[in-house]
Amino acid sequence: MAEAQTVLTLDQCLAIAREHNLSLRAAENDVESSKLSREELLTTKLPETHLEGSAIYAPSSGHFGYDPIISNSGQLSAQIVAKQSVYDGGVRNLRIDEAAVDIGLRNKELRQTERDLVYSVKQAYIETLRSKDEIQLQQESARQLAEYLERVKQLSGAGSASYTDILKTQVQLADAKISLEESEQAYANAKYSLAELLGTSIDTTFTVAGTLSDLSSTSADSTLLESDDSLQTLDLSIAAMTIQRNALEVDLTRHELSPLVSIVGDAGLLTSRDNLRLPYDQRAGLVGYSVGLLIEFPFFNWGATDLRVQQKERAVSDLQFQYELLRRSYSSESKKLRSRLGTLRKRLAELRENQKMAEENFLMTKSKYLSGGALSLEVLSAQQLLTDSKISELETLAEIGIVAARMEQLYAE
């Protein structure tokens, strides 16, 4: 049954997750939306053209009504109107710059989403590997105890061992089987978590390839060379671009009081009600065009613009404070992770030495017991010590892999 399972490497898991992750797809949509927004702003450099049609009736009699010279008792029009901004105080260019920053920001956020996905997949993959290897260790422990139990029973039958030795061994064997069941459950849970991150059907019909030793020996070596003084993470880049975008918002707000100058032109049909009342051969022309200059100058808004500028400047200042706090936080975490990784690798070397001694101790104690030179409890303690040392090595390898993955996440740009 196990042979029919799909075997996934870490690279395959990452590729599947990148292909199916919905958060990544949403981040890609945000990038495309920002690009479309910038293209929309670029179109404002071209004249805006639209079709206008109107029919106006303006009654006039005696001293009531609009000036008949102007209103002509109403108008009828059907025109194509074009308007082109020739001066806006630099607002359009600022908005285009803001859109360009938005595109860069969305691309960084896309990279951030991918980076976090990679870390989560690696973390789940390492936990799956750890659980899988722990099952093998618990199976080996149960096998050792089962073999030892058979030897104790044989010695008991020959009168060389007591019945309590059998009971003690049976209790420890039962505990080993319980630990094995817990490891199997942890392995199933880890595979469910990994399958969820992969974005495919949530099941456990796969197994993972590779070893924790390989992951721990190839991860994070280059990141140890990074200097905290030159630390520039992806999150810091996003924070810096957010500050840049908000600074552009300050400039845009300042330009609210800039004058707007536009050229307006129209062409089409425009006539008055009075003109239409005249005989056909006496009517003035109906079709023509006109060109004009439109100037809009914001004059006074009770200081609202200055107040908005101050608010946005405070927001930029707050973002700068947050950036500095984030930089310090990452610098501190970088030091902690490097220290932790060094400590774990040193511990791993010590655990491997201890495991060799625990293996030797178990074999020697078991031999002594069989020859009557040791107690059964000493054998069981030696076996438990050996199992514990192997599990400690496994847990240390997994932690090295997770710390290394976190360092890769931290240093991603």
C-alpha cells in the first residue's frame, strides 16, 4: 500500500504550492490591478472627448424670464466636446509616480506572499519528515524491547530471571507502542497540514522524500555571512516604499490649491429657439465650432488643505518610526537566529556522540544482564536512554531546519 503512495520532494511541494496557492493568485491580481491603474492615469494626458446633447426651453415675456438676447427662448444642441488639461500644478505626474510606487509595492507584496508560503511549506515539510522518522525510531524501540522480552522470558523459564523482570519489560514495551501510535497520529496530522498548504485535495495519500540531515546541512550557510548593519529585508523594503507612497500623498495634498488650466473645444449643432422660428432662408447657421480656455483657481477653503497636509505628514512620521522599530526588531531577531543555529549545531554534534555511547551502553548492559552481571531495570533504562538520545537528535535536526528556513525568510529580498 505504501508503494502506491506519491512520493514528494521539498522542491515538488514548493512547486505545487506556488501553482495552487490562492493567496499568491490574489497578490498577482493586485499587481495587475496596479499596472492597469497606471495605464489609466497615462490616458489622462490625451484629450477627453464626449458627446453632448441638450434641449433647453427658456420662456420670456414682459419683465419675466432670462435676457432674451442670451437665452433666445431656449437652445438646441448636439456637439462633440473635447477638453485637454494643459496645466495642473504637476498633479498628474505625481499621481503617475504614485502609481509606479504602487506597482513596485504590489510586486514586493507578491514576493512577500511567496516567501511566507515557502517558509510555511518548509516548516510543514520538516515536521512531516520528523514525524515520519520518529515512527521509525519508535518502531525500532518497540522491536528492541520485544526481542529483549523474549530473552527475559527464556531466562525466566530457565530460572535465571524473575517474573518482575518480565512485567517491567512488558510495561515499557506497552509504553513504546503507545509512543508509536502517537507518532503515527502526529505524522498523519503533519501530512494534512502540508496538503492544505499545497492547495490540493486535503488527504494523506502521499509521503515525503529526503532526510532531516540533508536539510540541516545545506540550509542557511550563506545567511550566516550577513551583517546586521546592512540588513535589508523584504519587509523593510515594503515599509520604505509605503513611506515613499505616503510622502507622495503629502505632495498631492499640497497641490490641491494649484490652478487648473484646460483648453476646451466643441463642434456640432447649436441653435436657438428664436432662430428656428425664422423662415429657412433667414436662419443663422446651425453647425459650427468653438474654442475656449478654462481656468480654475481654488481660492479659499478655510485652511482645510493645510490641515490635511499636517495630518498626512504626521502619518509619514509615524511610518518612519515604525520602520525604525521594524529594523531594530529584525536586527535583533537576526542575531538571535544566528546564535540559535550555532548552538543547535553544537548540540547536534554532542547528541551524536552521546548516541554512540548510549548505543554501546545498551549493548553492554544487556550482555551483562544475560550473564547475570546487571539488573533488568538497568537494561530498560539503557534502552530508554538510547531511544531518548535518538529522538533528541531528530528534534534538533528538525529545529535546525526550521531555524534555517526562518533565516531564509528573514533575509529574503
